[in-house]
Amino acid sequence: MKTDIVLCGVGGQGILSIATVIGEAAMKEQLYIKQAEVHGMSQRGGDVQSNLRISSLPINSDLIGMGQADVIISMEPMEALRYLPYLNKNGWIITSSAPFVNIPDYPESDKLKRDYAMLDNVVTLDIEAMAKDNGIPRSANMILLGAAQKALGIEYAKLEDAVRSVFGRKGETVVEANLKAMAIGREAVLNNTVK
């Protein structure tokens, strides 16, 4: 088993929380894991990218080469396209469809839709709207993680356990909100209510 993941988005969207939950779940499955340092501006509003590598065999490097990523998980649609050269030909993009417009020349939403329409293996969700509609506005990132579960190759129950472990110190309300969010994302993919 080997899964190379590019995580990307904008500072403050919860990229590191996604990485932490995946890492915790991978360790519970006795897998090797390496994570590259976050690249980009980690303050709220700056672009952020990180490499996360999981394998049943030892991993030598924490960086993912061009054309080697199995999955891009992106909290922001333009950021996923930015890292498209890293995706392998059978790889998956799991991304939010809601743009975070943080630059003056941000592409029009129609252009983003056309770009995504030309790609295979894409899951797009309006995670922000889904989170708000379900009363869990701070858990949009976990909706995205739930949607990515199948592409990650990690058992869903292991991700649930990881959420409990990672967020447990924040209290049961936070744990339950994140579990609910992850279930919403997973169900959206299982029920084909996404692209």
C-alpha cells in the first residue's frame, strides 16, 4: 500500500488538521508516514501546500515528485489546479468548489468549472455551504476528508478513531461535529451527489 497526497488550500482552512487526522489513522494501521513541511504562507489567507506520504514499506523522502501524487486534497479549487502537475495519470482530486478569492486576478468561476470538466477522477463539493447547512461551519475541512476517504485507502473506522484522538482534548462537542462532517462528505461521494 502506498498513497502520496498533496494537501493544499489557504492558511486558516484546516489543511494541517486534515494531515494530522490522516497521519493518526495511518499510524493506527501500522503504516509508515512522512509529511513535508508546509510550504507557503501559513498565516490566514496565504496559500499553503504540504506533502503527505503513507506506505506499508519504509519511505525515504517526504517530498512527492511531479506526476507521483495519488490524491490532491484541496480546500480551494484554484489551489488544486496549481498542483495538478504533481498528480499521476490515475490520481484523484478531491476539492472544495467554493473559491477563496485572495488575489486580484483570481480566475472566473466559469473558467474553473471548464478546467475541472476536462479532468477525470474529480470530486468537487461546496464544503462551506454543506458545513453551514448542517450547523457545523468550522468543520468544512472534515467534510472534504470524508469525501477523500476512499481515494486514501484508509478504513473509515480508522479515520473516525483518529478524529476522536486528534480532537478529543477539545471536548465531545468538537469531536461530534468533526465526525458528523466526515460522514457528510463520505455520504456525498457514496450517494453520487458530487461531480
